[in-house]
Amino acid sequence: EVQLVESGGGLVKPGGSLRLSCAASGFTFSSYDMNWVRQAPGKGLEWVSSISSSSSYIYYAESVKGRFTISRDNAKNSLYLQMNSLRGEDTAVYYCARDLTAPSGVWGQGTTVTVSS
Amino acid sequence: DIQMTQSPSSLSASVGDRVTITCRASQGISNSLDWYQQKPGKAPKLLLYAASRLESGVPSRFSGSGSGTDYTLTISSLQPEDFATYYCQQYYSTPYTFGQGTKLEIK
């Protein structure tokens, strides 16, 4: 079964850090670009970051540039998002998603990040 | 950045109705558009890709059309399980951007 499972969310104080992980299974992870997409409570979807299959190309939304770092380990079939200098507006459910430019879209179930003092 | 303007933001309809949701891009996106369905507490589900291609397993009552800057999602005959929020998303260029969503409610 093709699956993405996120982990690492939680409650963190403003200015703090958190590292999200996404474990992939059921497909050849190293062949696909990967993404993080978030959804603030009661709000719409916001693309956060993308990384190409070999990590050669990395893109960020302006809202997270300089604070978040996307990475992947193809040997471990895993995607990561290092989030630093967190703000209240980063509070959201974070989804990892396989290649947003291709059919057969696959999304994880999401992990919740809450930034609050 | 490409802005995606989706309308309407909410819609009330009855089972069996035909509904249409539109999405307008701020510049041409060459059919690089996906449509998603999201139910409360769940991840988005891909319905259509490349503006009009039905994702495997998605019922044929869902269809998409459009070109250039203007795109539509049509549900030909609403079923109870279709009441959800729908999003368009362009992947023509980064930052990938989503429409603000259309909440489809039961009349």
C-alpha cells in the first residue's frame, strides 16, 4: 500500500524549533519530488516547500524562507522539515505530499503543530 | 506568484444537483491544475489532474475543463458523499498556490 506517515508535531513556544518527519512506503521514494503543505485551523491549504527526487532543487514559500529547511534521506525513505524561529502563524496541520505536479497524488494524514506560549 | 481565485466560496445544493466550481489564475497556467476534495479532519484527495484528467478511482460524475486562466470543476449529479470542501491548485510554477476553497453544503 502506498503510504505517507507524518510525525514530530506538537506544542512549541514562539521562537522554538521542531522537526517533522514523513515516512514513505509502498513506492520508490527516490523517484519522486516531495512537498510539505500546511493548513491553519479553519483555513485553506498552503504549500510550504518542495524538494526534488535527488535534492537538487529546493523551493520554499516566502512565509517560511530562512526559517524552515526541507531535506530527505532516500536510503531511509524519509522526508523532513526542520522548522526554526516558529511563530503563531505557523500553527497548522502539516501534510507531506508526493509530487504535486503528477497524477496519483498521495498525501499523509498530517501532523499538528501548535505554536503558543 | 500566481494567484488562484476560486468561486463561489460556499455553495448549497441538493442531492442530484449539477454544480460547477470555477478557478481563475492570475496568469496562464497551461492546464497545470489539480482539483482536490477535502472532508473535515482528513487529508485532501486528488480528484482531477492536468485540469481534466480523472484520477484513478474517482467517479465519472466529476469532470474538469478549462484552459489558459479559467478552469471549472463540475459534479454532474451530487451524491451525499460529495459534500465537502473543494480546492484548485496550480503547479505551473512555484510557489504552488491553492484557491481559497469552496465549501459544498447540503441544502
